[in-house]
Amino acid sequence: MKRLHVHVGVENLDASIGFYSTMFGADPTVVKADYAKWMLEDPRVNFAISAGNHARKGIEHLGIQVESAEELGEVYGRLKAADRPVLEEGRTTCCYAKSEKSWIADPDGIVWEAFLTDGGATTYGDSPALDQLASDDAVATCCVPEQVTAA
């Protein structure tokens, strides 16, 4: 079963954790000094927030998280059929998780990722793609590779 992923950049992580915990009626499942994540079942969403150098304020990116390689193949097929450039990042570490992922931007530049997470990580991210991020504030700075935002 697929799960919607929403990643939001915030100014004050502690205040935002308090707000979203109250709004969702649940504490985050992951909390780091610069990041928090809720894996909610109602609504079924992976909702994450980041602060500091990892995110600019506002919606960072959206995504579809899958639970199996078969589902990932299905979603990858849809990305390719969307007739937009797709960045197949492959295996990476991002947002304290190990994942297989690809990226696409919609016609208005809203970035989407499709991913399968299969483990946790002790670092925010060490993907080679992170070194290629644009420093322009208008470009998302989470784990979104520059090639996607420039497409």
C-alpha cells in the first residue's frame, strides 16, 4: 500500500513538533536535532519537517512512499510515462533513512520523489547528489538533487 509523503521546511523545529503533534494527535516517530517525522495511518502519510541547512521554509517536496519493490516498479513506470525528465537516483541516504528513489518535477516545478525505504541511518544524508544542490534559495535544499529542480 502506498503512502503520501510531504516534507516541509520549518523555522523553529521545537515549535513545529508541538504544533504538528497536537494537530495529528500523535508524537513523531523520529526526532533528530534538525528533523522530525510522523508515520501516520489516518491519514496515511509520511509527514516530515526539517530545519536549518536542510530545508527552506515551506513545502520542500512531495512524494509517494511504497512498501515493496513491485510497487516501486509500478510508480517508476508512471514517472517515466509522465513525459518529464526523471532522475533515477538509486540507492541513497536521505532524511536519516536508506532508500531507493527517483525524482521528477511537475510542469510547474513542484518536485516529487518515489521511494522505497528499507532502513534507518545515523546521518541526515550522504548521497553524492546532495553535493550538487544549488545554493539558490529558490531551489529546495533537502535531499532534492539539482537536476530535478532545473528540469
